[in-house]
Amino acid sequence: MSGSPKHWLASLLPGIFLIGYNIGTGSLTAMSKAGANYGTGMLWAVLVSCLITWYLINFFSRFTMSSGMTAMEAYHRHIHPVYAWTLWTALGIIILSALMGMMGLLVDVVAVGFQELAGIAVNRVATGIAIAAVVLVLIWVGTPRRLEAMLGVMVGLMGLAFIGSAIRFFPGVGPTLQGFVPRLPGAAEGSDTSPFVILAGMVGTTVSVFAFLIRSGQVKEHGWTMEQWAMQKRDALVSASMMFVLSAAVLLTATATLHAEGLKMNSIAEMIPMLHPMFGDAAMAIFVVGVLAAGISSHMPNMMVIPWLARDMRGSPREPRTRALGIIFLLLTAVSILGAVLETRPVFLLLLSQAGISLVMPLALLGLIWLSAHPDRTGAPRPGRVEWLLLGLIAAFSLIMSFLALRGLVTDLTQLFS
């Protein structure tokens, strides 16, 4: 029956997939770093980002539901192929750095866990290969809907740990409310990342161009039309609301633990005190399981998004089991393992990749705004006056974040290579 609990839960899985993609290890890193450096001072950025995310999920979904095209397909067909491939290339570069940073972080988590729990030093390369193999198997055996279900379970595991910690160690109503007053962050002594990269990383991991383009593909994959608009809006609301709850929970937990102890979260090991007050001696085990779940929940979509978006441009279905895609997944797996082999600074690298998302976001958003202004080309409805105002404000916000991301990236990369 269409109204059964099972059907209702299944209808939420696309939104849960987006939560699992957005609130992964990159988001944990950005929110933890912000809480460690600035306490509750960046909560306003979380709220604004989630409100924009809710609106843009609806905007990208409605475009595909009414036009029958994914956003990438529309860029390719109705703007110019060069425009679409330029966006795809920029996103691909971000994904490659994120894959290396993510794998480096997951290997660090396993290494710290084995060392602390069993006194065993693990081989980084072997650990990276093992984790990458698990992700590759999950991708290869999973259909898109099965992957959505798996990510739903991982999001649940991750959410329980951090929401529980945030409730138990709530920093207080006053400091929390003060965090919703917008202000730009200043330099934090002892942090290896510029404040603008942290801010852009927080925004980039929530207002994620990847999430919106994936959502556009999901809508087409599920065959949603405007007849399912009410269901889509509910799904978008659940997705954006849970993104805010989980992101705020991580930031508040970092405020009550890392910030209180003066830690700046420059390495993955410095995240462990976030869970120690609640879980005691079990904090390490909970930390390892939670971060691995969060990391894999982002790593799987990251592996798939490059071939997915390439197929979206051609209007082809997202079939995960083809020989060509198998070769692509193997190549991406090899790239991700470099994060373990080269012993990269994963927290630093992940924040740079998250800030890079803010840098690219205007290209995708302005493209869809232009397409929406030409309904004769796509068949999508033209926005009304209020929506044009909202889109203009969001575009301005994305351009400001893009500028701050560029400024922060230049600063950090200059210091890295100096």
C-alpha cells in the first residue's frame, strides 16, 4: 500500500542518501574544526547553509521533475557542452582530493584505534587497500536504492553518537543563541587552517553542489514528476532538517569538549575527546565505528559521482555494473589509496576540498538560474518574483563564499609550499 510505513520510509531514502553524502567525514571535520576554534560562534553559518540547502534541493528537483532532464544534461544541451564539461572537470578535481583526504583520514582512524585499544601498529597501505576494497565491493553489489538504504543505516549510527553527546554536554542556551548572530571568524592561534577556509568548508559541505546535482539525478532515476511534488518537498525538508541537527550536534559537541580544552583539531586523534566524556573508556571504539560509518557514507557517493555526472550529461541511466565503470572505479580506488601511501594531512586536505566546493558552487547555480529564465528551452517553470529575489540572494551568498574560499585557499596553499 502506498500509505504503509515501509513505503513511507522508502520514500525518504533519497533524502537520507543526501544526508549520508553531506554529513560524512568531511562535514564532521569542518564542524569539529569550527567548534574547536570558535565554540558556538559559527552556528549561524550552519543554519543559513541548511536553509539554502533546503531551498536548492527543491529548486533542482523541480527543474528535473518538470523538464525531464538532469541539471548536468540541461547544461550540456541548452547552455554549451564546454560549460558542462568545465563544471564536471572542476568537480572531478575536488573529488580526487576528497578521495585522498578521506582515505587518509579513515586510515588514521583505524591506526589510532588499533594503537590505543590493542597496542598494535597497523600498516597504512594495507589498511587503505582493505578499506578501499570494502567500499568497492559495496558499490559493485549495490543498486542505487540498496546504497540509499545502506547509507540510511550509517547515518543513524553516526547521528546517535553525536546527538547524544550534544544533548548531554549542551553548552547552554546563552552561548548557543549567540552563535546564531552572523560574524566572520578571526584567526585562531594554533590552527593550521585559515578561518575563511573553515567557513567556506562548513558552507561547502552543506550547500554542496554535489548534493544538488546528485539530487537532480535521483529525481530522474526514481521517475518523479510534478505529481510527486508533495512527497519531494517532504523529503527535502527531512533531509535539510537532519543536516542541521547533525551538523549542529557535531559543532556543539566540539564546543563542549575540544574548545573547552583549547584543542584546535589539526589531526584526527584530536576528535577523540569529543566522545570521551559520554562514553568513557569506550570512546575510542565508538569513535572508530562512528567515523568509519561517516567516512564510508561519503566515500561511496564520492566514488560514484564522477561517472554518474558524466552519464547525466548524456541523459544515460546510472547503471553501476558495466565494464567501463568497473575500470573507472578501480582507478578512483587507486587514487584514494594514495591518501594512505603518501601520508597526507587528511584534515587539512578535506577542508581544502570542502572549500573548493564553495568555489565551484556559483557555476552550477548560475547555470540553472539562467536555464530557469528560458522556459522555452527546457519546459521548466519560470520562477516568480519572490523566487527571483531568493535566488538572487542565494547567488550573492554563494559568490561571497566563493571569494572567501579562494582567499583562504590561496593563504593556506601559500603557507603549505613556502
